[in-house]
Amino acid sequence: MQTIEEAIKCLQQGGVVAIPTETVYGLAADAAQPQAIKRIFTIKDRPADHPLIVHIGSIAQVQDWAEDIPEMLWPLAERFWPGPLTFILKKKPQVNKLITGGQETIAIRIPAHKKVLQLLVALKCGLAAPSANRFGHVSPTTAQHVIDEFGDDIDGVIDGGACEVGIESTILDLSVKQPRILRPGQISQQQIEDFLGMPLSAMTQQSLRAPGMLKAHYAPKTPLILVEKSALDSQLKKCLADNLKINIWSVSRPHLQHKNIVWQLLPTDRNEFAKVLYHKLRQFDQTSADITLIQHPPKLPEWHGIIDRLTRAAAHFSLDSYLPELNNCAEVQDKLAKEKLKNSSL
Ligand code: TXA
Ligand code: MG
């Protein structure tokens, strides 16, 4: 897809087009066309109860989708939009529940990307757009990632370059009395609290209504293990003893060097880290490595979004369950058979 005009035409005719945003690429369709929305779910292989975010081009359009809007929405939107913050609001009765996964609430945001804003302003409609990856996979941050993921299954991709933020938007639930974060992102809880001058309610397991919060979301194919800095060398030794080929992403080069170890420098700046995270996970999947070790980022509130995505990406895996001498239960064997550890002795 070469031009915005082509994308506009395609979307108006019920097409599904991948769009760049500042966070990740989205798989967009006109939110007012149920058949187009259904196609998004089919293409992504996404369960129908996982609601979509509606992307709009102006703050005034919030009222097309939501009602009983709390007063604090307007200053928050002025401050953080266009940007990586999604609000959950009470939906208008006429909003199709296909978009909201059957819920009475709706997720809305204005993305900060020149090309998609141009598209939204021209279309004057809302675009429903989940991240442009198959359900459970790593989100795409370049047009090429989207093409790798879907090929000809979609009607086009608008190439907007590499996403600046790199992880999905922060989701703030304003449909409840006590606003709360449902998904952490690069706009931190602290930033929102400082702006509002009040605390948000704590993010509990129960408050995790956003299905993107499934424990094992954002999963790469290559087993991924998060490792504390102090344990990097000992974990590397364990992997080498098992003859594994290892990608390691850490702040400094490990003391241990070996032909089976490929090291890359991990950014210490959280914006830089988020920006390259998904790209790196995809790159690691394209190597012949059996396992990826990533140094655990600083356990600080502003790293919450990154830690959240990394923890989920690593949720299937634990180093001990990959080492035969430590664990040989049937479930792990089965998992191993399906995973990339083809050279393992198991
Ligand atoms: O940065 C982003 O948010 C990207 C870009 C494309 O905008 N979009 C994105 O969409 O991450 P998706 O579908 O991959 O994740 C949207 C999340 C899901 O976890 C979904 O469950 C949640 O938003 N969500 C949508 N509507 C909701 C609602 N009414 N209540 C609670 N969570 C909702
Ligand atoms: Mg997603």
C-alpha cells in the first residue's frame, strides 16, 4: 500500500489495513463496520471476548463512543493525547459489542503518529485496531514485522518506520469510581498520579480485566529467561553444560566467553529499551540459538511496563525446566518437544 489515499479507500470499503502508531503497529478496520471488525478477529485468530481499542483523531470524538464521561477525562486527554495512553470509559449503547468483546466499556485513544493521524482526520471515523500480530505473539514495531506475520492475509500496510515507543499503550480505567491502571506502559502510574494530584487505585490481579494481561502474552518462540545480573554467569554455565546455544542480552559482557554464546548490549535507558524490545525478541527467534537470557531490568516503577512485557514473554519458560538433570516431568518433556530445544538431550 503506497499512499494514505489508498488506505482510506480500502478502509472505507471494509478493508483491514496495518497502521503505524508510536507504540506498536495496529491492525485497523472502520469501527463502524461489523464485517470488517469480524475480519480482524479472524485474521488475528483472536478470541471474541478480547476487546479492541478504538483509535480516534480528535478529543471531541470521545463522545461518539462513550457516555457518563468523568470530568477528569478531558484534562487527561489534553495532557497525554496524542500519545500512548488508552482510556476505558462506559460505552454508548449503540456501540457494537463486537468491538468491546461483550463488555459495557470501551477503550479509546488518539495515537501520536503523523501518518495515522492524517488517516484518522481524513476518515473522520474511529479505527478499531489491536496490535498487528497473531494472538499471543510478540507485537510488531516495523512494517516488515507485520508483513512477516500476516503476508497477504491483510489488505495492506502503511509503512511509518520503526515505532518510537515500542511497547503497547498504558491502559487507564476511568469507568470505575477509583481510576486504575489495567496495563502498564511507558506513561507511568506516577506521571498520571502527579498530573491528577491523587493516587490511582492499586493494580491487583482482580483489576486485570484487560485480557491482554494474560500471563503468557507477548511470547517469542525461543525460550526466554530473565536473569538477575548476579546470576548471569552461573546461568550461562548451566546452559553451556547442556550444550545449548545462547543469546544473551545484558548491560555488560559476561565474563564467560564461548562459541555458543552470542552477547548483545542491553540499553540502560528505559525509552531505548522499550523501543527495541520487540524487535530484539523477533531477531532472537531468527537465530539458531536454543535459548535467550535477558538481564532483569531495574525494579523501579518507571520500568513497570517493560518488566510486565518481559515477564509475560518469559512466562512459559524457566531455566530449570529446560535442564534435564533438574526436571524431567512429563509436562516439561512435552513442552520441550514443541519448543526450539531441538539439540537438547531430552
Ligand atoms: O498501544 C496500543 O494500545 C496498541 C496500538 C495499536 O494502539 N494496541 C493494542 O491493542 O495493544 P491490543 O488489542 O493488542 O490490546 C488492547 C488491550 C487488550 O488487553 C484489551 O483487552 C484491552 O486493551 N481492552 C480493550 N477494551 C477494553 C475494555 N473495554 N476493558 C478493558 N480492557 C480493554
Ligand atoms: Mg496485542
